[in-house]
Amino acid sequence: MPDYLGLIRRDEKSVQDLSPDEAQRVLESYITWTDQMAQEGRLRDSHPLARTGRLLRRSGDALTTTDGPHTESAEVVGGYVTITADDYDQAVKIFGTHPHLRFGPIEVRKIAGESCLEE
């Protein structure tokens, strides 16, 4: 079965008003979902990402580095989950149960095999 990557995106404002109790319940719902995927044998990997990083650009021979991430919107990638699924439809159905969707979208991509040209 192929693997699918779910990029967890959110607007920073979507979680800023959560009380500590609400934030704890959200975290617990994420853990419950992840544990369920592991029990089903679908979970490959899952991690939050640091809030900052570096953006690299090459122009000719020059490499520039700036603090990032820099996006066109207020949305940031806050983490990722990799699962196994039969096909895109099943991957979308599985990611459609993730509690994160309350706070932002999940971008689903198939992880290419031997050829980077695979869909």
C-alpha cells in the first residue's frame, strides 16, 4: 500500500483563544487519533514542526538564507502525518477524521515511489 503525507496547516489565530483546558483536550484528541492510526497499522510517522525555519534560494551560484517560513498567507504548516492507505480516496477519508480539521486544512499528498513522476 502506498504512503500518504498529510501536511497539517493552520492559521495561528485559530488556536490563540483556546483556554488551557481546551488546548489540553485538543492535544488529547490528536493523540487519540494518532494512537488509533497506529493500532490499525496505518501510521508511518507523525510530528509537529518548529515554528521557525530557514528559507533557501539559489540565484546563479549564490545561495541566500532567510529566516522563515514565509508564506503568502497567515497559514503555516504546523506538522505532518504519514499514513498508509489503498488509494487517495481512502487517504482522504482517513485524514477526514483528523480532529485538526477544526483549526485548518490538511493537504494530502501521495509519497512518490521509485519515480518522482508518479501521481
